[in-house]
Amino acid sequence: MAEASSLTSSSTPAMTANRGDAPPGKLLKYTSYLYRNPSLTEAEFHEHWRSRHARLPIAAMKKHGIVKYSQYHCTRATRELARPSSEGRKAANRHVQYDMFEYDAVVQIWVEDIDAIAKMGGEDVFVDKIFADEEYLFDRKRCHVLVGWEEDILVDGKVLIPGYDEQTEGRQ
């Protein structure tokens, strides 16, 4: 399967009114930034989220045309991998505020139309199982959500910026 960011929407703007100002052909990406319930260890959280929780919405997602659903797992150890880059950027430019996010998890859902998210969330499985499981898994008072679209710039070593000249711009 192709990466979701390289997937395109099959709908036209006339067919999908609930896309904001996303360019035609671009999928919307619904992203939730989540903190684990502090009563769970990192290992307990990630195992449950990956092995149990992930299965719950699949039928509803397929029913409502969700294009892709991904879990992005973040641990203390993986967050620390970003620290040298973050600190280096701050040291090089005192105006840069490159603070580390402390999220434990990020959910990414690609859709053609944002209505798919609301329709999916109205399914019985969300009320009967998923919301209760989210109460167990997440610190729901600290979660955040964002919707947008992706613009691929470099994929597999190929620059996708229209008009980019590798001979002149690649030397900067």
C-alpha cells in the first residue's frame, strides 16, 4: 500500500463540502495528540493500545470510508532521540522555541471528507466500547486534535516541489 500522504482523494470539491480549504485531491488528516493515563506504565499503555484498542474501530472505519488509520507510539526513550536536534536548534538560534512534546501517542486518520469522522464516532461501538477503553487508556483532559493535509516535499530521494532545480537549489 502506498503511503497515505501520497494517496489522493478521489472526490472533487463539488462532491465534498466539508474539506475546509484543502486542495482538491488531498486527503484530510485528522490527528489526535494523546497522553496515557498516568495509572498505566508505558509498556501497559502501548501494549493495550496496539493489541486491543486498535481492533475496536476497524469495522466502523471501513464502513465510513476511512482511508488509513495509524498509531504513532512515543516513549521516553524515543522522545529522547529528538533531544540533541532540539537542543542544537535552540543553541544555534536563541529565538527558536523547539520544546519537546511529551505526548505518548498520536492517532492519524486519513479521510476524503471530515464528515466520515463524525459518522464513524456515532457508531454503537464507540459508545459501547471505545469511549470506555479511551477512559482507561488516556488522560482525556489533556488530549488535542488537529485537522489538515500533507504536502509531500521529498519522497524516496525525489524532490516533489514544482519547479525545483536540483542543480541550483540543491547546492544551498
